[in-house]
Amino acid sequence: MAAKNQDLAGLEESLLKDVAAAADLATLDTVRVGAIGKKGSISALMAQLGKMAPEDRKSFGQSVNGVKTTIAKALDARKTALETAALDARLATERADISLPVRPGAVMEGRIHPLSQVLDEVVEIFADLGFAAAEGPDIETDEFNFTKLNIPPEHPARQDHDTFYFPEQADGSRLVLRTQTSNVQIRTMLSQKPPIRIIAPGRVYRMDSDNTHTPMFHQIEGLVIDETTHMGHLKWVLEEFCKAFFEVDEVKMRFRASHFPFTEPSMEVDVGAEAIGKPGEWLEILGCGMTHPKVIANCGLDPEKYQGFAFGVGMDRLAMLKYGITDLRQMFAADQRWLKHYGFSAFDVPTLAAGLSS
């Protein structure tokens, strides 16, 4: 038994020397397998316990376990030391090139929808012209959506095939999804005293659907009410808006006679397609006119004292013209590939000083 203990001491000393001499993690793992692996030297000694006399088995087993514990601790300590040395060597040799471009993250991958971008562009332009932005409800009364705008009961816009109506109420009235943001003009004239200078952006709803029409689309209207407002002011505002929006120094415009119940006289406005790189063509972009005296009177203002002008333009159409979008329905398809192509960076905030579009 004494001889076996001497053999154990010699084995322990030899294994500790091998552990200390291991210069890398691969060599150290070889030492570990040779010592305490399934076929290692210490494991082989443990296999001899079954052949020993009961009186020797306990003491020898304790001695072998002691050697195994010592070697295991030495292996762990050496492994830690080698890992630390390897990390120090890596840190000493590796360098980060801070001149490399930053990888695009989630913020850079996201895109602002063209309609949101155009809304910001339009609001920026009219804010510079002194217009405030006003809002109103999408669900409106028949009175504010039609009657106060001088739209007669027999007008086609009031028919069920053109307008989304809610079920008839107990008093016989019907709510509608607004067909234009003109309801905001009415609410503003009822709640504010002139001078009034507002734009009213928002969603509107009509029963129509093709590649240039959808049942829900976006519109922005403008209203100016004052004592001395005249047609020249209207033409100047629209010209300045078109030049700023299409980012050109000059823009050709023509005003064609038209008819709207809420304006008199009424006009359709075309701009020269040179603004979008198509010389020789005309683009219809909006309708406008002097606010009808009956509309002014319907809102409790004196049409003998006040006059003004109004205009309306589809933001979806503006986006299509400026950014070359061919199908209006694609704007509402939630196609990420389309949005990645036509969308804008979250950091591309439109300003008149820096430029409206990238």
C-alpha cells in the first residue's frame, strides 16, 4: 500500500509539471484528457479499486480522489491564466478603424411615407406664407359638409353613390364621412373672427377607385377671409406655393373657369409640366375661387364687409406628380419594397432653407 501511495505522489508531481508547462489551451486540454479523461491515468487508478482488498480500498480511493481534485484545480487555474494571456495578446494587436461608416440601424432602415413627407412640405410652405394649420372631424354632419357650403340637396355629391353615409338618426339627419376638408373652413369661420388664414389637411372619403382614385385619400384646403382680399392675392399665393413645392424658380400657371357651389367665381388651375421635367404639357393640380357670399353669410359673417378665397388640392396627386408615382393604390398597399423605394429617411425633414426634398 505504501508503494501505491508513492506512485500516486509521483503521478501527481508529474501531472502538475505537465499542467504548468502547457503553453496553450489545446496542450492543456491534452493534459486534462490524459489525466482525468475516461482513459486517463487517474481514471485508470480508480478502476483498480474493485480488485483491492476492502481494508485497502477506502484509503486508496481517498488518496486517488485527492490527487484528482488537486489536478483539476491546477487545470482550472492554468486555463484561466492562458485565457487571460490570450485576451491580453488580442487586445494588444487588434485595432478598431473608427473611420469606417456606421452600419445602418433600424432608424436608417425605416422610411417616411411619401404622403407624410408631402404633408410636411406643404405645411412648411404655407407656414412661411402665414397660414395656420387647422383640423376637424372626419365624421361630419350633413349641414357642415354640404348645406353651409351652399351645396343644394339635388347636387350629385349628395347622392348615395358618391358619398359614404351613416344610418339615419332619430331626428332624420345623417352623418357622413366628409367628402372634403371644407368642413374645417366652416368650423373655423364659426369659431374665429376675421382675418382668417388657414390650411386644412386631412383624410377625405368618396366612392371612387382606380389607379388615380381611392375611396379614402388626402386633401389640403386653404381659406383666407379678410376685408380687402381679392383674386390677385389668390393667384400670388398659389404661384408661390407651386414654385416652392416643385422647387423651381418660375412656374407657368393658367386659370380655367369652372364651377363649385362654395366659390364664385371658380377656377381650375393648371401648371406647366416643366416643373416636373415634361415641357410642353399642362398638369391640373387644384381647384380654387373666391369664397361664395352665401358661404360667408351661412357662417354668421357679413358678406358685404368680408370676402376671401379658398382652394383645395389632393396631397396624393401632388406626391404622384412630384415623385413619379404612377398608381395611387400602391400608397395604401403596405408594401415595404415600394416604401423603401419611394420613402424618405426619418432625418430628411423638409425645410425651405435646406430644401424640401432630398
